[in-house]
Amino acid sequence: MRRPNPEDAPAGRTWIPRLSSLARFTFVDVILWALRIGVVFVVVGGTIGTLLKGRYDAAQWFDFLVFGLTIGSVYALIALGYTMVYGVLRLINFAHGDIMMTGAFAGYYVASEFAEDGLLDRSPVLAMVVILTAAVAVSTTIAVLTERIAYRPFRHVRGFAPLICAIGVSFFLEQTFRGALGASIRAYPDPKWQHAMIKVFGFGVPRVEALVVVAAIVSMIVLYLVVQRTRMGTAMRAVSEDTDAAAMMGIDVNKVVVFTFALGGIMAGIAGVCYAFVFKQVYFFMGFTPGIKAFGAAVLGGIGSVPGAMLGGFFLGLVESIGPALFLDGIGITAPYQLRDLIAFTLLIMVLIFRPYGILGERMAKKRA
Amino acid sequence: MTFIKTWAFATLAVAALAGTSAAQAAETKGGVTDDIGVLAIPKGAPIQFGGYWVMSGADSALGIDAKRGVEIAFKDHGGMLLGHPLKLNVEDDLCNAEGGQTAATKLAANPNTAIVLGSACSSAATPAAPILWKAGISDIGTADTAPSLTAPDRKPEYDGFMRTCYSDIDQGAADSKYLYDVLKARKVVTIHDGSPYAQQLALVMADNFKKMGGTVLSVEAVAPTDVDMHPVLTRIATEKPDVIYAPIFVAAGAQLLRQSKEIPGLEKVPLIGSSGQMAPDMIEAARASIVGYRITYPDLSPEAMGKGYPKFVEDYKKAYGEAPISGYHANAYDAAELAMKGIEKVAKTDASGTTYIGRKALRDALRATTFEGVSGPIKCDAYGECAQFKPAVYEFTNGDPKTYKIGDNPKKIWP
């Protein structure tokens, strides 16, 4: 007979405590519920307060939305790399943010070359395609090399060695780029056409931001199709379900892992160029913060789940952009944008308290259990 | 009962520990007695100076410039002091608190460190100065301008700290005057990045601005690593300020500058920065959007500096093949000069050639030393403030980092 599994408890176990369990209500439960009520109060109360104050007009709310979607799509693109590698190898690839940095740097050299001879203004489409190709080529190469040199020897090691190795790779990439290219900040070129406004629902949006959001969504759809519809994608999913069984079915696990890292590298390269064309600055440490945030986004969406990473990235970006103005302005907190990361990560924790496997993670987690 | 005993014992132990750390035992070496310790330097051994500045990252111009100032001061002394060669051990403090703490711990761990110069960042000096003074080492700041470091109410663990740069109390007062009187601004928004330097400077400016009759609409804050400034700027746009005052550092400063021009309602609102952004990296990071950008800064024109400044700049160019890359080289030179004068005053060399330096005596001698420095007159008050401030405003004129030269790009526009 099958042992009863606590995971099979009736749905809603975390939502409302049943009367019979009130007796077992511990101190920790009280704190957790107080936290939940507090956050709900801040979110609802703050929102009502802000809307009553009427400080921001519709156009400004729309701007917040666009800013959030822009940074969110960068987070989402990076988060995909984390989530795919985790799904296949159960490895948190901490160097992934730095792989994005390598792509952004490669793009920088091509882009400034193009800006100098005017190609970026003359034929923007061609220039952007070449810049993207260069960035993707470099980041993919480095992602695949990282796997081959640093991660493969650790693949069957249990414990924390692979994780520590990933952190080491992150430092290695940062310091190598700092040593080779210098520690100073460089600025991506700023062609005029990127600033031209396009109309969306009657509101103006800078072309570059629209471009980034569209590029991110298109690459995510393509990635989703690759994972769901191709033979290689099917093999990836099989390896992520059960590596040994997949190997016995004749799947070349090494090939699948390399393919996974390559896909992650491609997404990181695209993310690097998108990031750098919106925020302009590239330097050796630029991958760290977005990397950490994207990792948060991947966990939020349910680590291992491809659509979850996308959702998590957009969620985090939107909360960072809209959250402080919407929740904190209303309850009279000054300088709300100082608390941007606090809000984003508090909401992340809240979501995880309600849904420990992340927004879309539960189904997969159960299957594996 | 045991409970009370344990507590009494613990309290005593803590008190004893606190006692030893606040005042080290008096020491006598080679006929020199000092309340907190004596450094003995054998014949032929170097006199070791510690230095901690930001040597990497976007703000490295600030630190490298200071280090060069000290090197030139050593060179002017022929690299020798009291028959001992001079040695400078430099640590990178990364311009943040963790870096400052690590750097100070390393320098304090070297028993032969005679004195420490630096930092260029208040964030680093705030945790570092107490660590150094606990080891009996005096610290002369070269560009760390936060008011709290030399405030009359500073804690005793800062007793070993002094600086040859001004306090932001003066910078803040001058900045509010510029905004109110020259730009005719009446409503201002300030932005800081959580660093002691930016936070205190923004606060002092805002206080003075209010006293003059202006309104401070809000005090905003960003993180030094933030890249997306659009939301905070959109929020500021709803307040309709006359001017935005953001005395922060290069990376976040350049993002603010570039993005503020893209926000509806802020296209014409001037953004004013301050001394953390005087670096070629600022142009590199902001590129074309930097043209017309103004920052407040100490006046570096030769007429505002000390008599020796023109010669110093010549020496600098000869030694490093470029004009000074930031603004605090002269302060660093004067810090080294002050340190050497102090050591000369208190050091005693015996017949065997060993030099003895009393640590507390050195601190007292440094405070009592006055001279005409290349950055202006140096004279310390009781809280370690040794420099005077002459305000100026600089405006960037070109988006090519190669054109960076203090005085031309950015060029002085006020007074």
C-alpha cells in the first residue's frame, strides 16, 4: 500500500487553516499570518491611497508599465538560462549573469564600430542583427565552454561542490573581463532612431523599449517551441524528468546538456544586448545584480519551468517598476524607490509562502517526487 | 545566583575588553614613551605608509589620482625620511564600507604601519578610521568629505582621523547658494544613493536651501547599482521641481543623467551633480548626454589653489603623461606632506639608527602642524578638519572621454 504523502493533503492547506488544526497553531504560524495580513494591508491600502491621491496620470501609469515590462523581459531572458540548466542538471549556474555580461561586451565592440562608421544609423536592421549575432556567438561559446571545462567534471559529484564551482566561474569571468578590458564603464551607442516614439494604445513608447519587449517575447516563443516541439527539446525534457531512464532510452545526455547550455547562452546574449541598448552601460560587474534578480524570477516562476521563468521575470520587473509608486506612495512613505528591491523580494517571498514551488512549479515538482 | 554571577562576569569581561580597546597600554621603547604605543623602525628599514583608496571600478580615477599625489610628495622628499626609505602600501577599498573595513584591517594588521592616508570615499573611511585608531594608527583622509567624519559630536573612535579635504557642510552650503541665487531655483528634489557622502551632502544642501527660503519637494534615493531610473524620475516629474540635485557617483549618476532627458516633464529641468562625478568615466558612461551637465566641485583653478600647485601639476604630467584625472591629488599630496612633517616632529633616532615614533604623540603633532599646502593652507581644528573650501561649478562641454581635462571639459562656469 502507498504511504500517505503529506503533499497529497487536500487543496487549500496553506490558504485557510482548518478548524481542527487551530489547536496546532504555532508561534511561527502566527508570525506568518501576521506577515501575510501585513503585506495584503500594505498592498491594498497603499493602492487605494495612491489611487485616491491621484498623483500619477494615465500616461505615467502606462510609462511605469512599459519600464517594468522592459526590465522584466531582460530578467525573463536571463531567468530562462537558470531554469533550463536547473531543470536538466539540478545545478544553479551562478555564472549565468556573467555570461550575459560577455554577450553585452561582445555586442559593445561591434556596436561602437558600427556607430563610428554610421552603419547603425544607415541600416539599423542589418546593424542590430549583426550586433545580436556577435553577442549571441560569444555568450553561447562561453556558456558551452563553461559547461565542458568547469561543470562536466563535477556532474556526478554530490553536495555543494558544483555550486561552489559555479560561483568560482562567476568570479573568473568577471575578473578575466576586468583584467582584459579594464574596469571602466563603457556606454553603448545611442542612435536617434531608438528614441523615436511609437504609439501604443494612444501612449508614446520609445522604440528601443518596444523593441526589447518584442525581441524578448519572440525569443521566448521560439525557445518554448524548441523545447516542446523538437526532438532535442523532447530529449531535454526527458533528461530533466529522469536522467538515468533517459540515458537507458538511448538519449545522449552529454549532447542534451551541451544543447541546454547553448540555449541558455543564446538567451543570455540576447538579454545582454537588450539590456545594454536600454541601460547603455557595460562593465565587468554588470551581470551580477540582474543575474541575482533573474535567479529570483526563476525561483518565483517555479525553477525548472520554462514558462514559469518568463512569468517570474515579467512579474519581478513590473513589481520593481510599479510597486513603489502603487503601494508605498499611498501610505505616505517618502523616497519609495529606495525600497524597490525590498518590495520586489518581499512579494517574491510572499508568493513562495503561498506556493512553495513557485507560480508554475508545482506540477513538475510533484511529478518528480 | 549563578545566573547573576554569570551576568556580572560577562559585564566585567565586556567592560575590560572595551577598556583595552579604547586606550591601549602605555609603552616605552628606546627612550620614547607613548600612551598607546611606540613604533620602532630599525636602521635601513622603510617607514611604511598605508593607503586605501578606490583603485578599481567606475570611481577608480578618484583613488588613482590620490595615490599619484602621495607618490609625488614622496618623490619631492627624495623617497627618504629621517634616513629611512619611504614605502606606500596601497589597498583597494572599492569605495564602499566592506572594502574600507577589509583595507583597514589589512593595514592595521601590519605592525609596521606608521600612518595611513585615505580614503577617497566616506563610505570606506567611516568603518575604516575606527579600526585603524584601535591599532593606534592615525588616518589622514584625502577626499572623504562626509561631515560626520570631523563633526564635533563624532565618537571617540574617530579621534585618530583627520583630513586635508573640506567637509561637505561647506560644499552643501555653497551648492544651495548656487541653486538658489544663480539658478534661481525655488523647488528642488534631492537624490542620494545611501552612501554617507551623498546622503549627508544632500541633507546639508537641503537644510541650507530651506533656510534660504526654498522648498525641498522630496528626498529621493536610489541604489548605486540601479540601472532603471525611469520609475523614480517619473515620480519626480509629478512634483515639477525647478532643479534636481543628485550628488551621487558615476554609474548611477550617468544613468540618471541619460534617462532624465527621456522623461516627459523633465526635459528642461537641470540635473546638478557633485564631486563624485569628476572623472573621465563619467563622460564615458553618459556620452553625448553629458554636454551641458553641471557639477559642483572645489575650485581647482590655479588662483584658488596653493602657491605650489602649478609646479605640482607639471610634475604630475611629467610623471604620468597626463593631466590630473580627478580633483583630489593636491589634497593627497598635502596629506602625505602633513604626515611626513608630523613624523619628523615626533620621531627620535637613537645611536644604532633605529627610529622610534610614539603613536599618540604623532596624532597630536599632526593636529598641531600648519603649513602652506599645494591645495591651500593646512591647519587642523580639534576635530581633524584641516582644509578650507573654495566652491566652484563645472560644466561638461564634450561627450568624448578623450577631451576630459578639468578646466576645459568640464570647464569652470562659476564663480
